Amino acid sequence: MRRIKVRFSLQRGENYMKWRVIGSDGIVTYYNPCDVQLIMRGCTLRNNKKLATKIFNGESTKVVCAWILCDSLEIRHSDFIKGSDFKIKYNPKLAPHWMFLGADIDDRNVCYIVSVDFKLHIDLIPDGMKLGGYKG
């Protein structure tokens, strides 16, 4: 089965600064981060490192180079979950990879990611963090 693909849209126009979701059926939907909360489960953080490095080095701008693949996605319009203190970040102008606590986490598996406005928070469990074996 095809996984769900989530990324942030920076293309100018009506969907600028919205979450872009490509469902397992291939249908594309856009969501305003201020109006909804995305709850992603069974996630993989993907990145085209070659394109991201070009952006990082100032050789390119605004190219799609990062996304999240997830097994399931819940869209909430109310009853939002409070984010954790643990945020993952992606900004190829600052670093050419997904970041968590200063570490490169490209291609890592994450059990649970929740959006809070424009930020992404990861899950915590009592014995540590499930981030593809990464324990920080």
C-alpha cells in the first residue's frame, strides 16, 4: 500500500504556507496549519540531500526536497493535542537535513508526529524516545 506523503508548501499562491497532503489514493489536499492539526503515525523523515545541500550553499532556492511519509494521518479541526517539548525541524537554509537536538535525522522512523501550528512535535515514551533507535 502506498504511504501518505506530507510536506509544507512554500509555492506562491493560494496554498502558500499550508500543509500539502498526498493521500494513499494520490489525491492532493491542502490544510491551513492554523485551522487543523495533523497527527501522523508510522512516519519516515525523507530528504533529497543533494537538493537540500544546494539550497544550504546558496546555489538554489525553493525546491521541494523534504517530506514525511506516514502510514496513517488524522486531521483534527478541534480538540487539539498539546505539543511535546521535542520538536523536529527542517530548514535547508540552516541545515541540509531534518534536525532534532542538533542531530541529522534524515530517513529516521518516528512513531508519532503532531503538528502544532507551523511546528512539528514528536512523541515521547517513558523509556526514551522512539526515533529509529535514537535516544538523544
